[in-house]
Amino acid sequence: MENHGFIKVAAAIPALKVADCVFNTDEILQMTDEAARKKVQIVCFPELSITGYTCADLFQQQLLLQQAETAIVRLLEATRSLDITFMVGAPVRVAGKLFNAAVVCQSGNILGISAKTCLPNYSEFYEQRWFTPASTAFNTTVKYCGQMVPFGNDVLYACNDVTFGVELCEDLWTPAPPSSAMAMAGAQVIFNLSASNELIGKNDYLKTLINQQSARCIAGYVYASAGWGESTTDVVYAGNGIICENGAMLAQSQRFLMEPQLIISEIDVERLMHDRLRINSFMPEKAAAYRTIPFTLPAIPVDKLSRPVHPHPFVPSDEQQYHTRCEEIFSIQTGGLAKRLSYSGIQKVVIGISGGLDSTLALLACIHTFDKIKMDRKNILGITMPGYGTTDRTHSNALSLMLSSGITVREISITAACDRHFQDIGHDPSVHNVTYENVQARERTQILMDIANQEQALVVGTGDLSELALGWTTFNGDHISMYGINSSIPKTLVRYLVRWYAETQADESSRATLVDILETPVSPELLPADGQGIIAQKTEDIVGPYELHDFFLYCHIRFGFAPAKILFLATQAFAGKYAGAEIHRWLHTFYRRFFSQQFKRSCMPDGPKVGSVNLSPRGDWRMPSDAEATLWLTDLPFDCQ
């Protein structure tokens, strides 16, 4: 079992008594033991967690400072047998000055002491009264708790492929946080020991700040802030534990809870490194300005994740943004098509309407475009072309949708033309092979192209991103158009958009049709229906569930994950819905088809990019058509249950 590039981290919010180092150390030890039992590899405690942040002028009392150092010694002795790395906040004396510091420990040793760079001077947090900024320190190594340890604000901690940095509270709130420089020097994870009080609206700002900093640094960010037990003489502390990764919130604590909390999640370091690799504007610099302290990271296999794995990564998970996201996608499609029409001077579009999901979305996007640029919908020429496999259901839905939309409707049967073509090429139409299917697809494309020539119109393609990934399209058939308006929209998102349109934009007549289209099995309808006139050729029975393939595609293109990791993530995301062996089977199908069908993507038509994953050979995905899939297929484990 592997860790798949994840490290398990935690933000600990212990119970606390102000200036009671013994009590505080007991609490820290209990939570460190708990974190170790839960296989956490690195845990972060709040700022000045040994003494309490609100000691004020007590920080100038020799007894408190001595007891703080004694508490650290006790922590080291008690955790000597633990591999876990932990960091606690403590006042540290160096060369006659006092520093607000994070003491980073592992297995009875102090790895280093990271001191706070930016000291607040607010009326309630006048730290400059007691502490000295790290930037003024002359010592780079200090003797502390009987050990000679690195000291300063230029320390990073590294183990194999994992490097982390430490900043403290106010450091994050400055125009140029130390964590930004740490990330540029190689740190993929930042830990923040904090003691931030609560004010109205401050928590929302804080979460936004942490999210944005993790995104800006392309890093994991673990934030642990003081909670229950700090003095409430003037302010209140809520105990914020927050874990973010590259702009995404992974876990957070319950605020104002009057008991200890351990907030746990996994940081995907491999994913972070992939993003840094592909973003050329993330240029490492000034790495020499940092000292790198080695530490050991226990090899803990990951069999189940604490963090959520969204099974539909292309579909917005935030319901509050439901309308905004859908409108934005339609606006992108509209902008692309409108520009192409404007540039070419073309006034009409031709689109094949099958009664299926893809052509439905393409039609809705065309309608949206024509309404936006104030052109008559009659200039949208909808062509339905029934063939051997067309069912009454899809035929009826195609006609109903076009009629209710107010576009120009034409129906052209392809059966006679296909029959003649079979005679011309000497194919027996009772043999339902690939020739039988592709003749129909190419006949439909020929009709659309020729009508476009007649009408001086533009053929709008209906194929989607999922079909392009799998090559589930007929070369020089539905594979070709003059503008592929759905080309970067995967099947799961197509369904999402059509449902949104039905719920929010359509009139009653169109809504009923759209709902039935949503409930119709996905099919190219190139084979005859069964005896009851029901669709016999169901795409997902042949190539696999589109929700799985969209998940595979997202992980493969967006993050470059290896097959074994994608399989692991898929089993997490679809637990209880698909067995591991079934996921393995369809993932094998995905790689086989993805590699063998690149030649179709190499000559795909223009189309607007909508999301972060696109397969256009002119931009997002450039791949040789004869690349081998052997490495990827070999990486798939075969013991998946």
C-alpha cells in the first residue's frame, strides 16, 4: 500500500490555562499522542501554546520563561519514541532578547526554532512591548533545552519530496507574508501557529486570506489558532483550525468549542508539485537565503482519506454558485460562437438534432447566442436525421425541442441514402459492424455540410469532451464540424447544464422535453432498436459510465496522476457505488481508448475552452497519435477488489 503523494497533517487546538505551563504541556502531550495514534505525520499547535498567548507583561517574568523551557524539555522526553513531527509556540530567549517562536520537534530532538517576523502593535496585541522581530536576530544557532538548534525566520524543514515552512499569526496578514518566499524556496506546506481573536466578520476574512495564500503559494496551509482558555479580559478566542490546499478548504474546526479539537486532513504534495511544474510563472528564487533542516517523515500508507474526493470534479460542488456557474459556461459558449459568426459574416448555423443530450446543449447554446446578438432564431437550422436506430422517443423529443424553441426545423431521413451507399460499396446491411454504423454518421455529417453550403451557414458540432477523450466519435463523421461548441464540456457537465436550463430558463413545453431527454439513455442510435422500439445500443454499457471516465480524465489531464493513484482516488470517490474491480476495468478501458484515439483529437475543429481541462491540440493537450499506453496500463494494480 502506498501513500500516493499524501502527507497527513493536523491543526491542534488544546485546552489551555494562561501561564500554567504544566497544564498546557499535559494537554499538548495528550493531543500529540492522539495525533500519532491517528497516523498524523505533522501536527501544529497554536501560537505561544506552552504559556498561553495572553500572558502580557508576565512574559517579562523570569519564572514563566524558565518554566516554558522546562516544559519543552518535558515534551521532548515524553515524545522521544514518537516519529511524529510537532510544533508548539513558546517564548524563546536568545542573546538577551525574547522571541515569539515556533519550536519544531521530532523524536526527542528540536529540529529548529522559527521566530515570528512581523509583530503587531495593536492596542490589544502590543507584542512589540515584549518580543523582538526575527529580522533583528544576529544568532542563527542557539542553545535551547540543552541542544544546539537552528534559529531564525530563514529555516525550512525537508524530507525527501516534502518541504515545509513555519510562520506565525501576523506574518500571514502582511503585504508580503514570509510564506510566499518560503514557497518560492521550495516549501509545499506552510504551518501557521496563531492566536487571532474574534471580531464580527473577521472569520470570513481569515478563511479567505488562508485560501488565497495557499492558492498564491500553490501550497498546503495548516493554521492552528488559540481557543478556549485564553484570557478574555478584552477579547475572545474561538479556536480556528483550518487546513487548505491550493485555494481549496479541506477541513476546519468548530469555532467557540470549549474542548480540545484535532483537525486532520491530507495534503497532496504530488498534486502541488505538478501544478508548480506546469505553471511557468511560479519561478523558484532566493532558495539560497533559506537553511534547510532535514527531518524524517514516517512511511505511513494511506488506505482511506480524511479529505473529501469529489466524484464529479467537472461539476460545481457549491450549490450557492449553481446559477452563476451555469450562466458563465453559457456565456463562454456564446462568446465563442458569436465571435466566429461576426468574423466570418455568417448569419446562419446548421446543427444536427438527435434528441440526445449533446445536441440539446449545443442547440441551447446556439439559441442563447442568437438571442444575445439579437438575431432571428429562424436562422438556426435544426436538422433531425432519423436512421436505422432512431427511436420514436428521441425522434419525438428532437422535433418537440426544435418546434418549442422557434428555430427552423427540417427532417431528412438517411435510410435511403445509406441503403444506396451500402450497395455502392458492396456492404451487406444486415451486418451491423463498424462500417454499418459509420456510414450513418458520415451521411449525417455530409447532409449538414452540404446544407451549410446551400445556406451559407456554419455547422455547429455537438460532440463533447468525454467523447473526444474516449474517441467515441466517427472519424470524418460527427467528429467534424465548423465550430465545436461543446468540445471542452464533459458529459457529466452537459447533463448538469441541461438540467439547469430546464429548471430555470425553459418554458413549460420545452421543460417537459428537456426532462425526458435527461432521462433517455446515452446512445448514438446507430443500431436498430429492440423489439419494443427501445434503444438497444447504450453507450455506457459499451465504454463504461461517463462519470467514471470524466473522473479519470480530470485526474489524468489536470494533475498528471499515475493510474494507481487515480484508481485509489476513484475507489474513495465512488465507494459504495462501484466495486474496485469494476473501476479497475473501466480505467483500463479509459487508458486504452485515450491513447489509441489521439489521432481524432489531433484534427478536431475549433471550439471554446470552458474549464481547466481541454483536449485541443492547439493549446491544452499536445500528444503524439502513436504514443504507447504500456507504461500506464502496467501501472494499474491487479489486486483491486
